[in-house]
Amino acid sequence: MKVIGERIKLARGAAGLSLRALADQVGVSAQAISKYERGLDIPSSGVLLRLAQALGVELEYFFRTRTLKIQTPAFRKRSRLPAAGRKRVMGLAQEWIERHLDVEDLFPDRASALPSSALWEIRKPIGSLEEVEEQADHLRRIWNIGTDPIENLTELLEDRGVRVGLIDAQPGFDACLFETEDGQPVIVVNRNLPGDRQRFSLGHELGHAVLALEEVDAEKAANRFAGAFLVPAETARRELGNRRRTLSVYELGLLKQKYGLSMQAWIYRAMDLKILSQAAAANLFKHFRKQGWHLSEPGKPIPREQPRLLERLVLRALAEDVVSESRAAELLGKPLSHLYQEVAAEHGDVPPDPRN
């Protein structure tokens, strides 16, 4: 009874519903919902079905045995996300990582490419932004990725044992890093971000994971890490030269497409490395604001990246008859037909699944 109550409360927070709003949708009183959540009463099967529909979850969700408690992440200091929005993010994040770990439990022999604690283990005291650059280079060396562009940052993180989840969060939330009680790193990102902002947010949160800061502003350091990890100093100087008076908008557009880093982030990168003076960078930013490009940059947008590890594992479990189709849908958090449609849209040459 208590487990079901905890699941109802978690799903209500993720859905951003008050007790009364949920009660109105289900057709019971707010007091009844409160009793369910506190484990003082148990909903009938009919009420449980209506709760699942109102909360957008599968019925199996309420009977999930894993009740994972996650450590509260540090939201960005200048975040515009209100308290209710943060609660919703936490609910969505916890629900997602529980499903992810449930799927991983289906294959206990599957070894991670990187131990889950590795990011925390390479943390080191950072006393300057220059040391942030060194830490970004250090992580690239550990992961053996050289100085070339990172084609898909999400896949890279998943391959290195970092769990990446997308959630439907409101504006004001980009991403956050948290860890599970057993120390597993997780990055949750707003799925509605443009591709370049998504990648920068992933790099930003990765910075929080590997930087132990000493008298350095945490947000400035994380931003510097994101830029340095996506475009190492050696690479930036190879592309731009050692000293520039200005940068061409067309040049910035081509670099954005090659490295998946926004045009404005490239300007900051050039300024951080003293390739471009602060005055020259200010002139470029002024031009961007005048054109409205500070809100929407010109040119083709960078495609959003999609985490696929959970989906691949669910499909493997389904193919090997480890789970039923209803259980697979519950673990995915969406109907199987939706996944097949997404894959077909992304890879049109994939034949229909024989089960359908």
C-alpha cells in the first residue's frame, strides 16, 4: 500500500498536478488522493486505472519494486525555474532513472564501458579557469577521443557510463546533474532545447561532475569546461589562428555545423583563449543582438541528439522474450508503436517490426 502511495506522489509531481487537480481528473476527493499517497488507503482497481490515465503512466508503474531516492541536484544559480518546476523536474528525473536501472538489471552480465563512479574519481581541485581547460583536456585523453569534433556527445557519454535522459520540462530548465544514492552519475536534459544548446548543456553538467572548485565561480567554470571539452584550445587555434581582429558570420556558421557549438559560444571560446579581444567580441555580440541572432542564430539548426541506450536494451529484452510487450512499453515510458515510428522517421530503410 505504501509503495503504491509513493508511486502516485512521484507521478503527480512529475505531471505537475496539485492534489485537487489530480482528484478532479480521477473523480475522487483531494483527501482521498492524500490518503493514497500517505499509505492510509489503497485505490480500487478502477481508480488506479484512472490515476494511470491522468498521470500518463502505464498501470505497471504503480507496482514497480524499485523506489530509488536520488540526491537533490544543484540547479543553476540563475535558473528561472520556480519551485514547482523544480519539483516536476525531480519527479520526471527519478521516474526516468528508475526505468533505466530496471532495464539494466535485466542484463547483469553487461559490463559498462566505464565504471559508474569514474567521473567522480577524476575530480580534482580547480583554482583557475586555466585549470578548467586542463581538466577538459585530461578527460578527453582518458576517454581517448583526441581533439577532433565530437559527432554525438550524448552517445559518447552513454558509451562512457554516464546515463543521459530527456524530459519534457518547461522553459527555464536546461539540464541538471545528479547522482543516485550509490554514486551513479546522471544528466537530465530538457528535450525541447535546440541541438547546440543541448550539447553545451551536457558539457556544462559534465563539467560540474569533474570539477572540484576552489574560489572559482561554478557556472563560469562549467561553461568554460563545456567550451573546452567540445572545442579544445589546440583545435580552436587550428581553426581560427592565434590572433584575430574579428570573425566572419559565415565562418562561425560553418564552425557551428562542424563542431555542434553555437556561433555565440565560438565567440566566447575565441575570447577565452585570447584569440579575440574583449572589445572585438563585444562588437560581434552587439551585432548579434541587433539582428536578433542572440535569440535565434542564422543558418541550419544543429539536430537534437537522442539517448538510445535504454531503447536498445528494451528492444534486446523484447527480442529475447525477457519482457512482455506491455512491460517493454512501461520501461520505455511510451507505447512500442511510438518507438517504431520514431526509428522509422530517423532511419527510413528499417523494415517494420515483425511483431506488428
